Amino acid sequence: MFRIRTYNTIAEAGLQRLSEKLFEVGPDVERPDALLLRSHKLDVDSIPDSVLAVARAGAGYNNIPVEALTERGVVVFNTPGANANAVAELVQGALLIQVRNLLAGMRYSTDELQDVDDSQELNRRMEAEKKRFRGEELNGRTLCVIGLGSIGSRVAHAGVHFGMNVIGYDPWISVEAAWMLSSQVEQSESLRSLAERADFVSVHVPAVAATQHLINAEFLAWMRPHARLLNFSRAEVVDADAVVAALESDSLGGYSCDFPTPALIRRARECGDVHLFPHLGASTREAEINCSEMAARQLSQFLRFGHVVNSVNFPRALTRTQGASRLVIFNRNISGMLGRITDVLTRRGVNVVNMNNKSRSDVAITLIDSQTPMDEELMNEVRSIDGVLGGRLIQTDSLESS
């Protein structure tokens, strides 16, 4: 039986994918084989040595010490695309709130009109004062989207449907994402050329070293006067202090984000040009279910068969098991590694029926199936090879039918 320790509240629909016959799941599980979490911040020193994998029920993973876990041969999974629709819908709502003066109109309706009991007087006042809340339309404006993954591409397509001119920037875009992007989305070659044309900029990139304060004072200075900014990706991507300074100088027209800070809250209370949300991007019932189901499925497939799908630190490895045993080996992507591993197998008389090696950057994963049973003594010898980060042995004949 595999043991999975949970953090946060994981949607029941996902947990139901983990059969009670094969998995012990809960927040108090001892010596877990895997961790399943949402926003809980993991401290590397608190992660038990027994852990083989960590799954984040969400797209972001800046709450997980990925580099340290990679060195331990621990796979880190996320769930890209599972909450994409929820975030993209919130961005569309934020765009409309920015241009249509909706919040002020709603406050007026509930606060200033609350004591008007006569319907004719109510209508007269509304008609006389609605010009205070006159807004603008998105149609014909220019929306610039930074990051064209699952969320960014949806935002770009929504902009097209709003009748906006849409420009995208993503030097890291995958071939698959590029094929799915609408032909009406123009590609920008640089951040500066994008910023200089934008009426709205929406940011959708992960929080990594290369994107730390990607939107900074320099970028904001490139933007058109009174253009607006939206950040529903990660707080670290935008320099919030630079945003406040740009708003105070009246160069930036507005800011909507999912990551309040004390300075942004003060600005929002004093002025109407900041709209803050308490990290609501993925907070829909559907997104939570999608994320939990995907995370649970990925953990199940990895623990049972060694399959690696949607890992942020190791390459994809998805090969049908053959034979009685499978070795799952995580190693550095250096010359001679496969030879060292197969030397051990040959010396022990292992009959290999299938081998699959995949690499990504400086790490690799090797799946080895054998018709003859392999044991932990062999696995320990493989683990001792210089350059092997970690590994595990799966007796596949006992799991295929479960």
C-alpha cells in the first residue's frame, strides 16, 4: 500500500481517485511515499526521506523547494491547465471592471440610493447621475498578453472575441501552445515593443528567477500614458512598489491583481485605480476539482508504474510496463550513465526486456523493465552509482491488475 500525506483541503473528487485498496491518504500519514498539497509552503528539512514525489494541485510551484528535491531524486508534479479557465474568466472580469466603472456604480446603487423609497424618484436620480459612471469599451483597444501558456492563450482568445487587437509575447512558448494560438494574435519580439503599444497588459508567467520583477519601473515607463496592468500570475512577477509609484505619477492608468500588499491596499482605499482580489484566480469549484483529480491521477500513475507526466523537474516518461519488475532511476544527464547502470544489471544476470531513457536539461529518467524479478539489493547498488539521484523498484506484475 502506498501512503500519501495531504496538506490543505484537497477536493474530494480527487481523493476518490486514490483507491483505498492501494492508497492510505490523509494529513497524519506516517512515512509518506508522496505529498499532495495546494498552497502549503514546504520546508525541505521537514520532508521525510521516504517521500518519492510531491504533487501540487495547481499550476504554480513556488511553495515547493524544487531544486533541493531534484537533488534527492524526488519528482515534483503540478497541474498545468487544470485551473486555466477559472483564472482566464477572472481576468476577463477584471478587464470589464477596469473599463466600465462597475464597482463605483454598484456602491452608488447600494449606498447612495438605499433610502429612496419612491420608484419614480429612484429612476429620476439614477438617470440624472449615471453619467458619473460612464465607462469605455474594450472593442478596438490593444490587449498585450505576456506568457501564452494555458491561461495566457485563453486570455488572448478572449481579447479577440471582445474585438480587441491582441499582441502576445512568449519567448518560452511550446510548439503545442503555438499551434493552439489564434492566428489573430500578433507576436511581439520584445517586451518593450509590446509595452509601447498596449492599452492593457496582462501577465501570465510562472514565478522563476528569470521572471522576478519582470514588470518593473523600466517596463512601466515604456507603457503608454494611462495604460492599465493586470497580474493574475504570481506576486513576484510584478514590482508592486514600482506600480504604486507609476500610479502616483499618473503615468499608469490602473492596476488589477490577485496579490494584495499593504501599499496596494492603501492605494486602493485612497483612489479608484487599484482593484485587488484575495488570490481568487483558481477559487472555483470546477478548478479545485480539476486540479485535485489531475494531481491524484499523476501520483497514482507514478507510484504504481513509474510514469512521469507534468513534472516540473524531470522529463516526461510514459512507457507501458513489460515484465515482472521495473526500475525507475533518476540521474544526472552525463556521459556514461546508462553504461554504468547496465553494467550492474548485466553482472547480476538481469534480463532487460525494455529500457526507456529521457533527458531534460541536466537530469534524466530511465525506466528499465525486466522479465526476471529484481530486488532491493540490486536497487541499492544502482542508487550507489555516482550520478544517480534516486530510484525505486516496482514489482509491476502485482500492480497492473489493480
